[in-house]
Amino acid sequence: MLRKAVGGKGLVDYHLHTRRCGHATGAVADFARAAEEKGLLEIGFADHIPQYFLPEDRRDPGLAMPEEELSAYVAEVLETAAGFKDLEIKLGIEADYVPGREQALEAILGRYPFDYVLGSVHYLDGWGFDNPAEIAGYAGRDVDALYREYFQLIQQLAASGLFDVVAHPDLLKKFGCRPRGDILPLYEETVRVIAASGMAVEVNTAGLRQPVGEIYPAPLFLELCHRYGVPVTLGSDAHRPDDVGRDFEQAVTLLRRVGYREVAVFERRRRRYRPLR
Ligand SMILES: [Zn+2]
Ligand SMILES: [Zn+2]
């Protein structure tokens, strides 16, 4: 008998975006129903935090929800969570790390009962390097210098103590900008800082749907995480209900090969573990 494709049965998806962010489709409940159908045990919403790091007139409603919608987002997640019995639903947020704006971020995070906070770097000095509309920005840049700049920010993010998880740790490769030469020292330096911070890293399958065609982070980076005892979370980065748990079979295969046997989950910013099935 043919088995139905199961995206994430028995697993956890901690990186879901809803229509509130302006570039995704589906409400919280639509994602929850999709997760239930696919047999996930637990999901977490991590919509993009309002662009607190930009002046109000430069914020883009197509990239993140406006600040006045944040409390409605929180309420929608909490209300939906109360209505699902066999699926645990957590309240997360994906927050950009922007040097110098730590206090503003801390103030927003303190206002809501988040279970976890994903920390992301989507900008290098104001350049949205993962935004298809800004892809021309790669022209003429030195790849090694970009990698140093990006991973130094990831290290600062980890050292800030504001986040629980490093989201898509090597997002810089999204459009195919892969590291050249010996990347090991930079990766190792970064993983040591993450390990010292007590954070987890996210294994994110969205890279498979992008030009790079590879899970975030690269296997070498994940091997270092395992060696230094860094826990992992699992996320699809779904921007539509169909993508919940997408390609998790590949993520689990990678994780098991590297040596992971459990994934981290969070409740009110305290970490627990679930076995990797
Ligand atoms: Zn998004
Ligand atoms: Zn992101």
C-alpha cells in the first residue's frame, strides 16, 4: 500500500509565518490544521517582528507586521493554541538583530509572553541581502569579506543574550553566494560563541526551496554545533500552510547523520527536549 507523504510526523516545526507579515498566506489556525493533518506534535509561530530598527516612515508592511498589530498576533496565537488539544502551539517571534538597537528590542520582547525568540540577521549595514528585490547588491562584493561581516553579526547576536535560537545560521548563501576557501576557522569561532551563549541553532529547510538548494546551516557548520554541544531546533520557515513540515525527512536524515538524537523546544523561554523520531 502506498504511504501518504508525511511532512514532519512526530516532529516539531518552530518557524512559521502568517499573513500578518505581508508576504505570507494563511492565518494561525490554517497552519495549525495543516500541522495536525501532517501529524506534527508541536508547532511554533515566529512571525517577523515589527521593524523596530527603522524610522516609522521607512518600515515596509510587505516585510513585517506594523507595530500596532503585534498584540493581535500574540492574541491570535494564544487563542488558537487553546483550541487544539493534540497539537502544542507555541508563541515565538523572529527578531532581527541590529547592533545598537538592543534596548529597543528588549523592550518589545518584554511586553509579551513569548515562548522563544528566533534571532536573525537579514541586513548587512542596511542591505537586505536575503530580499530578492535587493539581489543586485551582491555585484562587486568580496565574498570572503561578506562572510566575515555576516558571521561577526551572528556572533554579536549570540553574545547579546536577547535570543533563544540562531535562525537560518548561514542565510547569506540563499542566492548561491557560498563561502570560498577555508571557511572552517570562521565557522568554528562562531559556533564557540553560540555554544558559550547557551543558545540553540535552527535547522531550517527553506534553503532547499531557494537557489542554493541546501538546508541552513551547511553540514560542516552543523557538525561543529554538535561537537560543541549546541542544541538544535527544527523549522520549515513556511510562509503558507502547505509548507508546514516541508522536507523534514531530509533535515532528520542530516541531523541523525551528524549525531543529533533530540530537538529543543521552549516554553516561556525555558528549554526542554523532544526525541528526534
Ligand atoms: Zn518572511
Ligand atoms: Zn528569516
